[in-house]
Amino acid sequence: MTPSAHPAFVRLDVVDSTNDEARRRAEAGAPHLTLVTARRQTAGRGRRGRAWVSDSGNLHCSAILRPDCPLDRAGQLGFAVSLAMAEAIGPEARCKWPNDLLVNGRKVAGMLMESATPRDGRIDWLIAGIGVNLAHAPESTEFPATSLNAEGLRARAVEDLLDAYADRLATWIGVWTDKGFAPLRAAWIGRAHGIGDPVTVRLPHDTLRGRFAALDETGALVLDSGGEPRHISVGDLFFG
């Protein structure tokens, strides 16, 4: 990784997807901590190919990261992204495993991580896309959604939130680079929603229920269902 002292911004009006544009630029050699942002997306998407509502007035941003590490360790940077945005939003924002942000128990932000195909066990680049509902939130979603405006948080311009996020992201990536995942994990747990509570974890071919016991040293959710604790790296989390 070649850290940048300051993130570099690519500001667009309309784009198909900031993740797709960031990928194109990463493949063309764009440097670490290039942030691609757009006022509106025409083909925004979330995890598992879900459509992501991309109205003007919300924040849509994808960061190009070059961690030069194995793919399984690069996934830890998702916690840096969610923690950085939580801090940018303010103390009301809580982290929902693995990569969402909540205010008053409702989703205000989601993340999509995509990477280059690993070569010799390492990746060349990682795209960390994040969308934040500032002014608008989608209706009839599986997990209840809200916006910062609807929750009565102080009005913030998209640019102000983006600048705060970029600053915190650079800081947390620097911490991860210098000290590893432990301090990032501790800070994330301090903002986490639902640790210790009953949860349902939906996997591609199974649904598990138990207690969200911990976040392990790799970033996996530890599910206690009365037997041997299960470590889950990827899944959709629901509370109750």
C-alpha cells in the first residue's frame, strides 16, 4: 500500500454506479484513496446485486484502496469504512454487522466491497462503495430504512459529510496499516448495535438463530446458539 496524505476526489454529476466507475479507474491505475462520488447513480446496487436507490441529495461514494494484502485480510477494511462513516455522521450512528449503519435502529447507510481477482494470493485493488441516506430513504425495504433528515439530525450538506468521511477513512486505514485489525475491531465494537442480543443470520442456503456473542479477531460474527459457537464471515443480520 502506498498511503496518500490526503484522499483524491473524482466528483461526477451522474454515473451508472460509483463502484463501476471506481473499478474502471482502478484498472487504469488510479492511486490508493481515490474517492469517486456522484450526485446521482442510474444503476446503483448493494450486496448480492440488490438495487440501491440513488436519489439526488444522498451520498454515493466509492473508494479505491490498494492494501497489497491477502483477500481475507483486505475484508477487514470494510470495518474501517463503516467506522469512518459512523464517526462522520456523529454519535447517533451505530454499526450493524457486517457493513451497514443504523440510526435509532433503522438503516441509513450500506456498503458494497468489490475487489480485483487475487494474484499469488494478494489483491491489487479493493473498491469500498458506500451510500448514505441524507435526504431520502427507500420504502418497503426488508430491513427498515431511514434518512438522517427523517431522524431529526442536523442538516448536513453532502460535501460536508463526504469531507469528514474521507478524513476519518484515511485515519483508520493508517491505523490498520500500522497496528493491524485489533484497534479497529475495538473501536467498531464500541459503536456496534446488537452484540449480546438474539439475532437471525441469513446465509445463502441456511438461516441460523442465536445470540450475537462477539466479533472475532478476523471480523467474523460469533453466533452462540447453545452449542459450539459458530464463526460467520458473510451473511445478512436481523435482530430479534
